[in-house]
Amino acid sequence: MTATAVPALALADLATYRPENKVPSSYFAAFAEDDDLADNVMFRAPAFRHHAAEDETSADMIVTAAGILTDRHGADYLDDVDVLLTHSQLPEVMVRGCGGEVAHRLGLTPSTVLDVHNGGCAAFAHLIEVGGALLAASGGRKALIALAQNSAGQIFTQDQVRSKAQAAIPGDGAAVATLTLGAGGNPILTTVSRSYGEYAPDMTAVSSPPRKYWEAGPGQIHVGFTNAKIAKVLSRGNRQVPEVAIEAATQIGVRPSKLDWFITNQPNRVFLRNWREALELTEENHPDTFDECGNLFAVGVPMTLDALIDSGRLQPGQIVMTSAFAHAGDFAAAAAIRWNGRS
């Protein structure tokens, strides 16, 4: 029996969206109160971040980002999408994500619509891997992956939360990308995913007084940080992001220090510095959008990649290594891309 070769997976193009409301750090400074975590390195605020409008949903932001692709390539650019994968940091409705709504609003008829919740900040590489596998399995023509970070303007501006150190870090935004099989595009050289389920319980949502997130009550939900948890997250993140990036670089035969570009998620400046030092890369080779956009969770990697493309610094033939970790360290993923240009 002769095995059938699987066509190469490629990233065809991507587009991103930043909400109009650009919020300076002074907004949060006006509400700041004593916080035991105020001096923690995790919470050194960016200069700016964007907040989604009050009635702006994950689907709204994704559809807007997708509109950039159709404006760029033509109204029929997404007509051959057979696989649609979405990731929303804060699904507006319990149980389901926004995939079905996105497909309907874009006029798509994909054979597979999947809302992927677990990827967290590493969802971009994770969706590339999953989307590629689904395309190969089904013989599909094109996959659309879509990510939305929508919790900054909804969770972190609540009147009980905006005074906390954690509130000034997140920003909102969205990203979409198309994947294809076969020649052309920007080849996905490899992907690496690692699950660390033992760390999942360390990511918690809390309120005062305590309640489950679906229960009515006076306490506003926010992330349950403590100094002890932060120490664990710092240790895991410092280790995991370089680990999966180095593993991916090894698979493609490139020394990590010789990578052209390294793009990661961007929780804070400390992680950014530690990650590039671990790979022996310069700040020039490790771009970010932290001071313009804050921590964008899953959208951070594609947002920075899109900004790098627009800057003109990313040249054909260069390799982009993306890497990220999720939540309190329960997942990490990397993807290596050889850039040829938008297609």
C-alpha cells in the first residue's frame, strides 16, 4: 500500500482589527487603589490598549477583520472556505462560541465550524495546527482561523476591577488568517503543541464576595491572582515558550539564535525580555505591540505579525517563529512560518 503525501500547509494571509477606543494608562491611574500586587512585575502597564465598544462582540470584531481580507483580495476571497475555526477569549453566550454567527455573517458555507476554547494565548499556533489537520483530512480548499480578545473592555473596566493592578494590562482586538494546502503562500514549516493539564486549576476567576461566574451577586468577576500563583506562572511561562520554540527550530534545522523573527504572546515586558534572552535574540528580532495594545492574549501573536508585515521589515524567505503559552501554563504552542508575501 502506498501512502498518499499530504500537501504542504501554508498561511495565505492575515488581517487584524484594533477597536477605535484607544485607552491610555492614565485612565486606570485615576482609579488606582492600594493593591498588594501593584508592584509585581506582571502588572507594569503598557502606555495604551484598545477597548471594544460596549456592544461590540467577538463576532463583530472578527467580521471587521475579515473585511480587510476581502477588501484586499476581492469579495469572493473567502467563498472557498471549507473549515472555520474561532477562538474567543470571552464567549458572550455560555456553551457556544461565535463560529456559527461568523460563518453566517460572512456568507460562508464551511463543512466544519469549530469553536476552540482551550488554546488561550497560544491559540494562533494551535488553530494553525488544527486547521491544517482538518484541511488535510477532508481535502478542503481553505481554512479561516479567527481570534477575538474581548475581555479588556468588559471585565477589566468594571468599577470593582478597574482599580486593581491587573486591569491596566489587557487590551482588545481581533485577527483572522487563511490557510491553504499545496504550493504557494507562506509554508508552515512545523508546529509544536504541548499540554500541561496539571496546571489548569491554577487559572481561576474570583469575586468578592465569592460566587460562581454564572450566579447572580454583587461581586464582579476578575482573574484570581496571588503572589504565589504569579510566581508559578512566571516560572512556567519563562520555561515553556522557549521550550516549544526551540523544539520547533530544531525540527526545521535552524539554530534558535539564527531565527530571523521571534513573535510571542505579550503578557508583560518581563516575559518578552526573558524569552528573547533564552533564544539569544536581540530586541530587534523580537517585535511586539505591547505598548500600543497591551496583553492581547490569543490575538497578540497575529497582531504583532501583521504589524511586522506592514512595517516592511519582514522579507521574503525569512523565517518567523511564533510561540506562546496559555492561562497559568496549561498549554503552549509554536509555529514556524517561511514568509513569502501576502497571497
